[in-house]
Amino acid sequence: MTVAGTATKTAILLFILFIASLVTWWILFVEGNLGLVLILITAGFIGGLIVGLFTAFVPRYAKVTAPVYAVLEGLAIGGISGVFERIYPGILFQAVGLTFGVFALVLFLYRFRVLRATPRFAKGIIAATGAIFIVYMVGLVLSLFGRPVFFFYSSDPISIGFSVFVVAIASLNFVLDFGFIEEGANQGAPKHIEWYAAFGLLLTLVWLYIEILRLLAKLRSR
């Protein structure tokens, strides 16, 4: 495993995600089939969750499952980005720019050891990420029963504050990703771990992008 090899595989996954996102973008803006786009968004997110969990627990298959995850998330992101872009013109480029801007900033801070993946830091970020995941799952279940959690969708200060917190935690997950890549390369981890590490980076990028998109939408709706 090398840092350069992981970077190459991350670029491959991002390219796959981008191409897949163009499919739902085309269906929405050229064919105008919103119904099919909504189906692909749902299938992409659910399929991505299943494949992502499998990859997390069985990393040796990441060479196959990571590209599949990129396709599924690309379909979902292309659709949801298109829907938000129709409602709030220009929000797509803002969200993309902010996502990669945050990525570059965290990478810079990690490179110069301002942020480090210490055991205490890692425990805190993992705990916060787990708590957010639980809140989201509870919110999803409540939504299915017609009782949506207000701060998921509203644009009041509490909802915006929650989104800012989630964006911050998602951003700090990059520190764990960078630390994992650096440690794996230094310890001579097997080559297939490059795909697993690239999957982790893509997972964080997708999460951060979606949260920034939601935060911008809340701000634009005020």
C-alpha cells in the first residue's frame, strides 16, 4: 500500500461517481422524468448503504465493492443535486466548491500536523459520527411513520446549527481517513487496502457534500 496508489484509486472512484451522476442528471434535465430520478435516488442511497456496510466489514473485497458503491452513490447524488439545483439555481457549484475546499483545508492542516489522528481525537470523532448515524436512522424511521424530525428539514436556527455541527464532524472524519492511509502505507499494508482507504475517503466526501448541500438549501430557503 502506498499513498500515491490510494490517491490514484480515489481519483478512479470519483470519476466513476461523476459519470454515474450524469445519468440521473440527464434523466432529470433532458428527459424530464422526475419519477424515475426519485426511484434512482432512493435505490442509490439504499444500495450504497448496503454495499458500504459490507465493504466496511469485509475490506478485502473493496476492489469490487468500492466501484459499485461509487456507481450507486453517483446515481443518488446526480439526482438529488439536480433536484436541489432546480429549486435553488447555482447551489450545485457552491456545494461542490465548498466540499473540495474543506477537503483541501483539512488536508493542509493534517499535512502540517495542526490536526492529528490521535487516539483521543479518533474516539471523539467516531463517537460523534455514530451518534449522528443513530439520530439519522431514528429520524428516517419516524419519517416513515409520518412523524418527521423538525430539525432535519426546517430552516430555523436549531436546524441550521445541527447541520453546521454535522458538517464539522464530517469534515474532521478526513483526519481519520488521512491517518489510516498514512499508517497503512508506513506499515506496508496489503495492496488491496488502497481500495478500502479510497472507499473511506469517497464515503466521507459524499457525506460532506450532501450535508453541505442540505445546509446551503436551508440557508437559501430563509
